[in-house]
Amino acid sequence: IKLLRAEGLENVFKRHERLANATRAAVKALGLELYPKESPSNSVTAVCAPAGIDGQEIYKNLREKYGITAAGGQDHVKGKIFRIAHLGYADTFDVITAIAGVEMVLKGMGHPVKLGAGVAAAEELLMK
């Protein structure tokens, strides 16, 4: 509560929106789709796993190989999406790190990814 009061509630909401927008820009720059396509959340970005790649494996690789906290889909979207959080104490470099991890994991899983494309898109928004 002290940290929330120190930053100010309105500033917290703006930070979450800024991080969410940067994450969404990165996802699109990587040629991936958001889930859902409309009305995304400022607390977490859900990303459709590329065809032929299990979303559960993406988030497990993020955690195991790079120490990045992410989550998979639940219920009917289990294995079809993975989620990147940008809520709470998340900051600029948490988003950059998560996006870089997604790029490396997807490349390692055989998906054609231009390393740095997502990070560059996120950085463009985060520098404003």
C-alpha cells in the first residue's frame, strides 16, 4: 500500500497501460495474434501460440530457460495461448526481458522469428 500511495493510483494505471501497449506492439511486430483480438487487458497480454507450437511449452520454456514468469492458457484455451503479465510491480525492463525471452523461445522451437523485432517495437513505445 505504501508503494501504491507513493506512486499514486493514477500513475499506476498509466504505467500498466504503457506496459500493456508496449507488450501488444511487440507481439504484433513478431507476427503473433492477441487473444482476444478486441478489448485486451492492461493487466496481462494473452498471445495466441503460433500454429504447431503448444502455448504451454512456450511459457514453460520461458520459465525454465530464462527465469521469466509467464502463464499458459486455461480451460478451452490451454495449449493455445500464453500470457505475459505487466501488472503490479512490473516495469519497463520486465516487459523488455519478457519479449526478448519470447523471441528466443519461439526461435528455439523452430518458429521463424526475427530476434529483436518485438523488443524494438516495445522500446519505441516505452521511450515516449
